[in-house]
Amino acid sequence: MAAAWLVAAILTQVSALEAMRPPYTATAAYHQTELLGHTIYLHPELEQHPAELAAALDELARQLRNIQQVVPAGPLAELRKTPFWVEWERRPRGACEVHVSAEWLRANGYNPDKLLAVEINNVRNFVSWSRREQPWMVLHELAHAYHHRVLGARHPGLLNTFQQAKQAKLYESVKYIRGETRRAYALTNADEYFAELTEAYFGKNDFFPFTAEELADYDAAGFSLLEQIWGRPVNRDP
């Protein structure tokens, strides 16, 4: 009887400890490194996939180099404060995202240290999608982090310019990079409007307007807003 009681007590204690364990991999378990001024956290599972990890880090480095060649010094210094968390396949249908809500992270079982960081949540999709149609994906996500950490989520100029674009129906039906016509992703909300236009402003977007020249001609208010926020693009030697 005493033995049964002891076993029950131990099992209860184990269950309590399991309940206290966070539903995510602890930060200390990640391999921390640095890439072109950004702190990188690599999930331990990636050790089992060295080829895919190498491809993802090569693609990340390529995009970061392109970003650092065109973004002015002040904003670039802020972008470099954004860390990257690299996961093997946390989202089967994902690629890359930024976490801007501590409450969301807690509610969904994510490591709270990922707040205002870029998470590459699927290394294979990240490489594939970047090479196929989203070569400035990393800048898109860094723009989200910059928006929430530097500008503030309710930046009045951005909110007003986004509403103007919506009312003018500028992005209801535009060309996609594959050739077909779609509703632009920029219409999702002000966050995506800013990130999508930032891709075009500094590089190339997968929705029209694809480039800075097209953006200036098509959405002059949006172009002017980005010029005020980011400054004019620079042209540093590679």
C-alpha cells in the first residue's frame, strides 16, 4: 500500500513538472551565431539537416547583403537590431514571419524571446520561395519589425496613406510576378502595405508596383511616405 502511494505521489509530481515545462524549445538550447550584424538563433533540430541549413543561411546572407547595399545608415543600424530564429519546419506551409505580439506568442505556445524577431519557420520553403518569386522576403519581415519597434504600430502617416490607397482602389487588381492579375497583398492591412511597398522601394516586390520607379508613378503618396520614413536608397559597393 505504501509503495502504491509512493508511486502515485511520484507520478503526480512528474505530471506537475510536465505542466510547468514551457511548450517550446528554450532559448539556451539554440545555437547562437552572428551573420552580417544580426544575431541568429538556430534550432537544435537543424543539426539533422545540414544541407538545408546551409542553403537557408546562404540565402539569408544574400538577402542581407542586398539590404545593406541600399538601406540608409540610420535605418540600417536599427534593422540590424532584429535577430533571426531559424526553425526546421515549425510551419509546414510557412516560410518567414515576424512576431509583434507578446500575448500571441504566449497564447500559441511560442518562445516569448521571439518578440519583434524574424522567424524563418520553414527553411526549405524560405529558400524555395525566395528564389522563385520573393527575393526580398527578408526585407519585408525586417520592415514589420522596424514598423513596430521604431515607428510604432499606429503610425498616423502610414495609417492615413494606407486608407487613401484603399479608397482609391489602387491595389484591388494588380499584376502578380507570375503574370496573372490578383488583389495585392498590400491591401491586407497597414502593416502589409508598408512591408510590401518597402520591398518595391528598395528592391523588387512580387506584386505591382514591382520597383521604386513604378511605385513613384503609381502610388505617389506611398512612395513619398517611404521616402520620409526610410530616406532615399543608397548605392553601396557590394
